[in-house]
Amino acid sequence: MALRKVLGTETEFGITVLNQAAFNPVVASSAVVSSYAGNRSRIQWSLDEESPGRDLRGFRIAEGPGIDFETGLVNTVLTNGARLYVDHAHPEYSSPECADPRSAALYDKAGERVMVEAVEAAQRLLGPDERLVVHKNNTDGKGNSYGAHENYLIARAIPFDRIVRHLTAFFVTRQIFTGSGKIGSENGRPPVDYQITQRADFFEEEIGLETTLKRPIINTRDEPHADPSRYRRLHVILGDANRSEVQTFLKLGTTALVLDAIEDGAFPDPIELVDPVREVWSVSHDPKLEYAMETTDRGRLTALEIQWQYLDVIQQYARSIGVGPVWTQVLGEWEQILLDLETDPRSTADRLDWTAKLRILEGYRSRDGLAWNDSKLRLLDLQYHDVDPQRGLYQRLVDRGAIRRLFDDQQVELATIEPPEDTRAFFRGTCVHRYPEALVSANWDSLVFDIGEETLKRVPMMEPLRGTRRHVASMLEASPTAAAMIRALGGNDG
Amino acid sequence: MAEQERRQRPADRKGDESDRSEIETTGAAEEISDRIDDLLDEIDTVLEENAEEFVKNYVQKGGQ
């Protein structure tokens, strides 16, 4: 039986300040992160346990001079269990660990809301003509890309090469419903008017450890943030930041189901592509969804044909194990999106960012007679992703009822404050809320408290599905102070 | 054989779907084009003023 999927997302946001000659993205990002009101207690994120240079295949890359993994400037934890920080030159929100894709899509959306509030607060630090603009996108259109990563907890016991063999064709072809759309191509790829994804042009390897250069389809970073003898964390870097809630839900839900089925050995022989790296951008460059890619032993198949084959296996798998309502919803949305993409991609503009954006661009092209390289279209391409509720074009579509949602504003607002109840994020977030004075630092897999004794007390959280409301709520409620809570836990010198 | 069945299923479903969308689109084309015009008018009011300047200055270095 596959491991229960714990999952979450990380988003690096694009940032700029208009009318500011001395604009510096690191300074602006630090201002945004440190201005967020939910950050009042400023509990530091600790990097002690993190080693992003460790490789799932069993070796490490040198962490020598010139490899700067973190700026470490501003790095905090929120009451919803998320991490909000400056990564390189971008504000980044890492969602708390979630126990299903619906919850993960909600906490991803909550990250946008956090960013809106942080930008409003940071705006007060700026001059009268200066204006902060933050985008949930993945490229500046000039060859610079920044990530939207997904994380899935998987069993250590599953051979990694089995995961790679079954996952590669899925990752290449899921782009037809995970893309956020982009005008033109980058990174030396062939010219194209409009493509499905923001990220595809930047992938150059099938498998590897890098995330900033020579990006691989399958990333091998081995940093489980959990008991390493039991778990891996699959770090997925081939995906776009999505504004659409349904799309985020689909991206996470389908991928988690495919991983479950791989773990349970439900797949027959894998579909193997002759040239996966080429197919990443070839699929993305084909918004008509007609391109057929070469497989090693099944002739040429379109992305849709390959997706139908994955769906078929997963439907049978789901019937055989019996799945709950959230997963049934994933399967329903998955089948419907494939049907609609096959019939007419434009019919998905109520769910997918790439078709919603294309509808706007085609509207302007026909009304104003604009060429694809017109600055106005490029601006529309960027402004679709603006998190500002007035200026962001995604939000304009939502307000008109043109985009279907999964959550209402109250649910999203609440998710910026309250942690998920069914993972260890509950313990982390609740401790940030209850014991801000005593909590010295937080991390994915531990919290460190100063309760006025000689040593700091470290509480390890190596099991992502412990520390839930069911496990710890009554203990936390009965502990008015961190010291009482540590006593209730039985103490643990750190 | 099993392979062939799998390949045929999407085509069958596609047939059903096209019938349905034909019924839905009949007579709705004008309404859709009104709605898109209205949407573009609304976007015009929020679009950043200097498109060329904005696009030129939008540079994002140092990402993953």
C-alpha cells in the first residue's frame, strides 16, 4: 500500500518597484517579507538541518565557494506553518505540509494572499511615486526563470529508477494542464508565438541535482525533512506557478496519484520517450495539442494520448484500492480536462491559466490588430500574474465569474492564519501562535525553544503525519507556556 | 487488444462531447463576443500605462 502522500508547494514570486532608480530585488524582497503583519513575532527559520546539496542517488555536490544556497537575510515561519523568506532575489512562500491536494491547493492560494498583504504593508515604506509589483509567474521573458516547486513524500523503499521511468512521460505530458502560458520562447529554443508553459524552455537534462542551471526534468535533491530511513521527498521543479485553484489542485492531485500507483506497482511497462528533454519544450510549443512525440516502442503519441493512458491506469488503480472523495474529485477533473482539451482547448479557459490568458491575448490581437511581439501583449502576459487584486488580470477574470474556484475568500484568509490540522504543520503553526516568545527557531522537522533553562530545548518532528490536531491539540491547550508544553512532551535537551 | 481498447476510448468520449458543445454554442456566439469586448474594456482601465517601459525594465535575476 502506497505511503499516504504529504505534499506542498514552494513559490518564488517575481518582484519589481516602478519609478525607483535604485531598485534592488534583494532589498525589495526583504522589505516585503519583513513587512508582513503575520510575521510580527519574527521567528527565525533555522537552516541547521537542511542540506540541499544532498543527492537522491547517493552522492553530494561540493558546497564550496560560489555556491550560495540561501541569502539567509529574512527567513521566517508563519502561524499557518508556512515559511516566508527571501530566496536569492525573490520573496518566496513555502506552504505548510498538507495531507491532500485540496488542502495543498488552498495553502498555495493562501500564499498569494500573504503576498498581497505583505506588498500592501511594504508599499508604505516607499516614496510617493514608487510602486511595488509582485507577480506569481516564472519568467521575465528575457531568459531568467524562477521556480514553482512541488514536494511529495514517498517511500524510501521504492527504487528511485522505477520512479524516474514511470514519471518522465507523465511530467512531459501533464504540461498541457499545468502550464500558465507565455508569449515567445527563451533560452535558445525555436521561436514560437505562444506556448503552454512558462518553464519548459529552461529544462536541459533528464535527471540531476541542479535547480538554477541545466535544470532536470526529474530533480534528485535528497532532503526528506523527515526520517531519512523511511522517506524521500520528491522535489518537482518542472511546473509552473498557477493562479487557478482548479489547476493547482489538478497538478498536485494527478501527480500524487501517479506516485501512489508507481509505489504500488500498478503500472505496466512504462511509456518511454526517445528524447524527453526535446519533448518538454515541443509539447509546450504546441498549444493546438497536435504534436506527436516519438516513444521507444509505441510509435508516435500526442501528449493527450499519453495522458489518457496514464488516466486509464490510475482509474483502474483507484477502483482497486478504493479512494476517498478528494481523490475522486481529482479523477473527475482529470478526465474532464482531457476531454475538454481534446474537444477545444479554449473550453478550458475557466480552469487553466494558459488558455485563460490566451483568450485575453487573442481578444486584444483581434480588437487592436497587435502582432505577437507587441509590448502591450507582453505586458498583458506579465500582468495576468500580478497578485494585486485590482490590477491582476487573473483576478479580473475571477471577479467576473469567468474562472471557476475551489475556495472562497474567507477560506483563503483563514488559511493564511490557521495551519492544516492533519500534518505536523499543525504543531509548528500552533506553537508559533501560542509561544512566540519562547520559540527560538523553526524548521520543517524541528522546533527549538528557550524556556529559561541552561540549554535550549529542541522538539524533533521527523514524522510528517504526527503533531496533528488529533495528536497534540489537547496537550497544547493544557500547556499555557512553552515550558509546560515541553514538560508534557517529556523534555528533550537540544 | 487491451491496448487498442484504451486508445479507442478517448475518441468515443470525444464524440459525445462534440455533440454537446455544438448544442451549447448555437446562438451563443454573439453573446461570447460581447463578453470578451466587455472584458477587454475593463482590462484597459487597469493595464499599466507604459507597456514598453514596463516590459523593458522587468528583469528577474537569481531564481531557481
